[in-house]
Amino acid sequence: MSERKVLNKHFPPDFDPARMPRLELPKDLQHVVKLMAPFNMSCKTCGEDIYKGKKFNARKETARKEAYLGLPIFRFCVRCTRCLAEITFKTEPQSTDYTTEHGATRNCQAEKLLEEEEKRMQKEREEEELSNPMKVLENRTKHSKLEMEVLENLQELKELNQRQASVDFEAMLKQHKELEEDEQEMKALLEQAQNRRLLVDSDSDEEPAKRCLNPTAQTKPTDILQEHPQSKRLRMESWGHSVGKLSTKARRKQKAEPALDKGMETQGTTASTSSLPAAAAATSSLGLLGAYSDSEDTASD
């Protein structure tokens, strides 16, 4: 089965392509092409600004009797987007750019103007050197000075690169690490000293408070034993009211043992190493004896 949509052409056996007539086209034949504006331009008729990159359907033709080193120069014709005036511009192979020819002026061509100015100055310099040999010597000396400065700068850069290459980065990192460790040790020592100061300050604040809370600690323990006889009698009376009066037998025992009381008093005055708990224990023992005697009296009655 043959393929569909195939153009089959028949060539007779006596076909000679050399006898076919050639199509003669005019040299100024124009082609319609699509292009974008190569530069910013403004229309001379209406002043419309056409930015770079604006799309056009242009007519392209080859310029007659114009070429650069065998390269043809092409001309493009477009229409203004506002007044439909014709604008033409051509290629310029010498500077690889475009030039306006008719209907518009080019905008923002500072680079091109700068290049033209540089070329003009270079041409003037060459003409001056040809006419004035002293100027040639001056220009040569200037160039030699510039070359020397450039060489010196290069030498300095080489020396700097060599210095950087000779630096031992491992030693630098080690030194930096040691410095960090020293700083940490210093911080730890400072913290310890600060804690010690805080502890000392807290202890100094607690000592006067303890002194105020315990005023009896300042007195001597022997001062209690050396009390006045009247205060002792008042204390015994208060003890009797709270516990009860002693019986006659207990009173007799107390009268029979006056020497014991005298000995206790003399012991309290003379002994410097006695304490308050011993005196309290003695008084409590006397009280217990009295209470025991009372209980015996009641049992006998």
C-alpha cells in the first residue's frame, strides 16, 4: 500500500535541466522581512519615539554600488507607528552597527560618539607626531614611565601573594585556639572569685543577725548562778504556787539539810565552769522530792 500525501513527479527520459530557462530577478528586488528596531529613534515627521526592540514588517533590499571589503550593505524600510512616515536605515559592517538614512534620528548614541571622538584624537596625535619629532620623544618617555609603574605594581602584587602563600594557617588556628582557652580560664577564675566574695558577704550579713537573735549568748553562764537571794525566793514561791505547798515533812527535811543549800550556793559562786542545765536539774530534783513527800503524807492520813 502506497503512502498517502506523497508528491510523485515524473521526469521524462529526454529531460535536460540545462535547457530550462532561468528566472531573472531585478537587482533591487525587495523582500518583506520581520525585524526589530536596532536602536532608539525618533520620527522626524511627528516626533514619535521608537524604542529599541520594536517589531516591524520591513522591506529589505541591497544598496547599489555600496560594499565594505566585499560585504554587501542592506537597506531596511519601515513605517512610523503613528504617522506611517517612511523610515530607512542601513547596515554598517565597518563598526558592526546600523546607521539612519532617512525619516528618523538616532537617540542615545553616546557610545558611538565616544568612539568617534577617540578615533579623531588618535588621528590628530599621529599627525602631530609626524610633523613634530620632539613630541614623539615626549610620548615615548610617557609610555616608558607608565610601563615602569605597571611593572612596579605587578612586583608588589607578586610579593603580597608570596607573603600570603608563606603564612601557616594551621599555626594561626592553633594560636587562636590557645587564646580562646586562656580566655575561658580567665572567665572561670573571675567567676570563682565572685562566688567567694558573695559567700563572704552573706556570712558577714548572717553573723550580726545571729547576734541579735541570741542576746543571751553574750552573757556568761556563771552569771545565772550568781543571782540575788530575793529573786531566788520569788522563784521558789512561784514554783510552790504552780506545784503545791510542801508538806511539813518536806519542810523538816529542808531544815535538816541547810548545809546542802549552803553548799550549793557556795558552789555556784565559786565554780566557774558550771552551767545553767546543772542548776535547773538540781531545782527539778528538789521539786520532785517535795511532791513525793506530799504524796506519802496523804497516803498516811
